Amino acid sequence: MSDASDFVSDALRAHIALQARYRCGYCLRSQELLGMPLTIDHIIPQAAGGKTVEENLWLACHRCNGFKGTQTHAADLATGTRIGLFNPRRQNWNEHFEWNQTGTEILGKTACGRATVIALKLNNPEIVVARRLWVAAGWWPPQD
Ligand SMILES: [Zn+2]
């Protein structure tokens, strides 16, 4: 399934990592907390025709990337609409999401945010447990 057009050069990967500030565009987990390199996310998945070009690439953690899969849209239960998933390159995280009071769960503030929280399982049980530890250590939630 891969050919030359799928290739992400080391230079492009480094450029995108800098733009994304070495953190997942969806759950904001940093490479430091993850302890391994983040993956390159095709914002519009290749299966949906997304190209391997800078404007379609961002960083994502393995979990968010895996849960996202080939999805481009998801349902917002509050409004019953299907809406495009959050685009970490074009959209501002803080406009669409916020942390709950304990800093362990991501809440959607908009239809796009709510749909993305569910589609990417941004509050899966394992990550909520990890966030609890990070909060206790004073490492979480991110302040920007
Ligand atoms: Zn993530």
C-alpha cells in the first residue's frame, strides 16, 4: 500500500514535529510523557484520499492514530449531526476541547470536539489512569 508518494522524509518529519511541538494533536500527550516517538498522522487518512504532504500531516500518539483509523467524520450525540473530525493543523485545540476539573478527561466544547472525543476514544480508561498519575506529579494538564 505504500509507494514513493507516501514517503515522509526525515526533514519533513522533523519540520512537522516542530510545528506540533512534539505532542499529539488530539490528546496533547507529549513525546516526553510517551517515552517514544509520536507517529505521523494523515489528517485526512490516505484511505480517504489524503495525501502525504505537509498540509495533511501532523503528529499523533499511537493510540489516537489507531483509534482514528480511516475515519474523517463522526457523530456528535448532542446535536445528532455528523461532523468532520478535529483538524489539529487548521483548528485550535482550546476552541474545541477543554479539560474536566480534575484534568484527567477531555471535554468537547463544540460538535467537532465532542465527536472527536468519542471517535478517538480520547478518554479511554488506560489514558485516564495515566493522566491521574501525571496530575499528581504536577505534569498535567498542559497549560497551553
Ligand atoms: Zn493522542
